[in-house]
Amino acid sequence: MAALGEALELCTCFSEKDLLSVDSDGLTGHVIITCKTNSIFVFKLDDQKAIHSWSVRRGLVITSPSRWTSGNSYISVINKQNIHTWSKEDLNFEKSTKKHLKFPIHEILTTEGWDPVAVCEDGSVDFVDNIKNSYKGNNSDVKQDTIFSCGITGTNNAVCVICLSQQKDSEFTITHYWYKRATKTWTVLVTTEICPEKVRCTSSHCHTAGSTTRLYCSLSNGSMVVLDLSHEQADPVRCTVQTLPGVGRSVTFTVLDTHHVAVTGTTQGQQEGIGIFDLQFGTLKAWRPYPGVVQPDVKIYSHHGNVLIACGNSMYMLPFTCQKSTVSSILGQHQQLSTGETRHTLPKCFDWPIDGSNPIKEQMSNQQKAEELASLLCDQEKTKTHKNFHTTFWKLMGCVKEFQSTWYMSPLFTDVLTRCVTEKKFWPKEEIAELMKIYSMPISVMPKLVEALIQHGEICLLHTFLQSVSEVPEVCLCKALQYYITAEDEDLAKAAHKLCIDKLPSDDKKSFRAHKAYFVNSVLKEAFNDVFLVDYLKSLDFKNVLVVLEHLHLMLGDQLEDLGNEEDKISLELVEMEKEEGEEETEEDTKREEDKEDRKIQTLCQPTIPQIADWICVLLDAHITQLIISPDARLLLINLHTSVASQVQFYDELSTLEALLDQLKAKCSVTSKKAVGQYCVEVLHIH
């Protein structure tokens, strides 16, 4: 399970082309942003404030990202040969400690518990304090071309530095350097990875996995290769090779944990964004569109539970959570088979003929014809136009209904429905409505159906789907809720009129108008699993979360008010029953009857008190951090707390009353007759 929160703007202090890197600071929740020709900034993620900043002199270029060392200082490289070290107390960058080298430095790497390591452009590697003396000129241990990526991992006993260089179009070299505390020497291991033809390695990251170092490499064909490196052997152990669905050729990524990566360029529909992939099962767990306009090579990082992405002149942060996936959690998340792939064979079972009107041969011929028609519908080349698709579809429906063979057509119906919802040239509305009626669709195709209905504005079909399916997936509930909240009131009113839902009470004090409230409440009345719903609700826009919470709070107040006035209603009904026969109703009585009827309709449209309470709980769980720090939610949270506190007090008083009634019942109860045997002597006292 994984979730990606809503994007928040961290800062607007750089040009995306000048951005060099974003790294973690020594303090929790702090990041260092390094720009090539401008400045170095330290930002606090919790409140998006700049803590420190240093500017370099004009004409100087920062060639290595500024990083935090274990010695409580910052380190960076200027013009590839000048190593600068400074602390947080140093306000002027020019007064930092300088160390000049006669050879170029590719990058400075740091990891917790170890001194900073310098990687030279020729492939030489050593600690910064020793690199000046240990540098030999041309590195004879390994033949390095241009290094396009390097990284570092460390444990208590050893540190590993990894450098990747491209030798040929379909090959790249992995050089990993190991330094052990026990031996105090560097060991160099070299291996070459061969890619498919015309495929290159575009980017890489490394991550500690127990006693080994795990290397993640993205290829230009959209694949992700995971390798385990060890100091005992040069050749890595290939853990997995996953082809990430919906990912383009030029992507960047960052490692979130051992099994999850955040990848840019992930496509959903026709929109690109950021996706969290589970490499263990090859599934997309969460997705968000880009918060702004991005460059072709998107720069993405992950620190302190947040994904950071550069868009234009701004840096955005998206909070994320990742949990280890299981087989049960990924069911239904794999993509459907495409048109050209092999399909499942249908079961060949037939009913015994009761009479001669339905022989077995005729039924076999009908089944074969149905399979051929379904194959035509799934083939986009043979049914290009809506007219051909429409004619073929209703021929298929005729075959299915004539021999009542809906049950064995379910696999092909799923493929036909997938074709309907993914078709871009035309919109087969009637065909989708018919498929929704005649067969029980699997859960795996429901999210695609809901997304297509929302994209085409089919409010009536969406409402029909939610009402007809007994167990709606939680992802579909979240998508439908988001759509109903953002839909225009006029469109919802037209859809309600088509569905013969006209008489709805209106109230100007409510968060939604009558028709929008009806459709939103239809989603709130659906059954759900709170564990799964909380994960999907994290993708709900925060402004919509506030609107839904306000709507739930108002409905909760109405429901509690109805319970409080129930006794008054009963008394009023008794008074009305005592009216004399033949007495004419007054205008006040008529108005009271109308209000009573409106109240009855409104109660039927609203969810129950337990349902309202459950939705309030899952919304608070999904967005607890943003609700706490957002000033817009403060008044709403206070109102919710007041309502809950009053109900807690009310139920406490009921518990006290229950105890008093139990005592009164015990004192007033009639003593039960004691059981006696067959023979007894009783003494009666007469006063």
C-alpha cells in the first residue's frame, strides 16, 4: 500500500535549469537546495520557511551538491577544484574553509557515520582528507569514461561508493568501491551490464538493503533493473527486472524504500504525473498529476517522508506513505490484456436439450458465433466506426439473450467493456449501459469504468452503477465523491430530472445545493472498508475535504436535532389525533404537514448517524496533518469537537440514568416465590 498526498509549494528561489540537487540536512525535516550559479538554501519542510542561505561570488559555479557531513558542517565544490567547508554559524560563504586541488572533482558524497568521500572525474575515490595525497593522476585500477551517475551507502562496518559510466550504446559499467573499518583499505570491483539493443541506462540510485547495497537503474525502454552489490564479488545479483506500465522512455525516479520508487512521466489517461510503483509486484500504487509545468528531464528527490519535484521556478513537496505490499493488496491492480494478446479460452459447457427446439449443435454454433462477434468488438481495426461497433454489439446481445448464455460470456464481456471505456474515437454510451445491466463485472475493471464515466460527464450512468453494484471499490467511491463535489449544479439537476428525482428539499444554509447534496449523500451511504478507504482518500483535494467535513457536520447536527425533537413530535401527533371530527385544517396545520413531509424526504436522502461518524473518522485519519496545520480547518475542527463533546456528555448522562434506573428497578421488584420441596411447614403470623 502507498499513498501520495497533495502538492504544497516549498519555495520559488531558483531556475529549474540551475538546480543542482536537493539533499537532506543534519536536522530532521530540513533540506539543502543547491543551485549552480546562484545560492545554497536550507529549508524547513514543516512550515516551508528558509532557515539559512549562502550566496557565491559572481563568476563562480557550484559543481558538486552541497551536503551535510557527520562533522556538523556543510561541504561543496566550486569550479571542480575548490572544496569549501563551512558551518551554520558562518554567514559569509567567502569566509568558509577552502581546499584547492590540482585535479577535477566530479562529486562529493556523504553518508551518516562516515567522513565525506570525493569522486574524481577519472574514477579515483577516497575520503576528502586523503584524496590530495592518494591521487595518482590516471586511475590505473579501472578504466572510466564519463561518469553519469554516482551514489554512496554506508553501514557501521563498511561504506560503498558506486559509479556508473556508459561504455557503449547497450552497455554500462558499474564500478563499486568498498572501504572497511577493519582493513582500512579500498577495494575496487568492476562489472558490465548489457542492455537490450538501442537501450541505455538513463539514471540510477542506490539504497542500503541489509548488508548489501541495492542499485536501482532505469532504462530508456521504461524498465527498472534492481541489482544487489556485495564486496565479496564483482558481479551483482539481479533481483528483479520490471517493466513499469504507463512510463515513457525518458524518466527520472527516486527511491522511497526497498520496494517502492517514485517515477516521473507516469501516464494516466492523457495526463502525465508522478507515480509510486511497487517493484516487488510491478504495480502502480499511487499517482498524482504534476503540480506545475515541468522540463523534459524532471528533477525529483525524496527526503523526510516527502517527494520533492521541481516545476519551473518552484519546488513542490508531496507527502507520501509506503507499506509493504501483499498478494491480497495487489489483486485487481494489474493492467488488462491488450487487443493483440492471448485471451482466455471460454468453457465449453452446454445444457441438455429438453426438446428438439434447442439441440446441442445449434447451441455450439451460437457459442462460436458469440465468440467471433466478441472478438470483432475487441479488435479496434475491424470495428473502427461507432456504426460498425453498434451493429456488432447488438448482434452479440441477440445471441446471448436467445440462448441465455450470459454466464460463460463474462470473460469476453470484460474485454468488450474495457474496449468501450478506452475507446477514444467514439463514446458507446448505450453499449456500456447494456453491459452494466446484464453481467456482474469484476472489480478490476470498475475503476476504469468510473474514470471513463466521469471523463464523459455521465452522471446518470455513474449513479446507476453505484446503486446497482453491491460492493463498490473504495477507489471508485473516492473518484465519484471528487466528481460530484466539483460538478456543476445545473448538470446535477438535469441528471436528477432524468432519474426522476425532482422533489428535494432545499436549504440555503447547507454546504451543497439540493441535487448536489443528494448525489454526494448517495456516495456517503455506500459500504466501505475503512483501511482501504483511508489510503484512497489521501488523493482527495484538501479543499474538497473541508467541504465534505462541513457537509457531514451539518448533517450530523440535523440528525441529532431530529432525535432531540422526537418527543415533541410524538406529543404533537397526540394533540392532532384529539381534534374533533369535521374540523377544517388551518393554514398552520397545512404548513406543518409540508414541513414534516420535507423533513421525511430529507432524512431518507441523508446517511445515518453511524455512517456520518464513520466518514468523519476516515477523512480525519486521511488528512490529519494538513487539517492540524491549516488555518482554514481550525473553525471546522472546533465545531466538530463541540458536537462530539456534547454527544459524549449526553451518553455519559444516559449511563448515569441507566444506573439509577437499575437501582430503582431492584428496589421495586416483586420478590419471586421461593422453590420448596414436596413437603414443607409454613408458619403464618396473624397480627
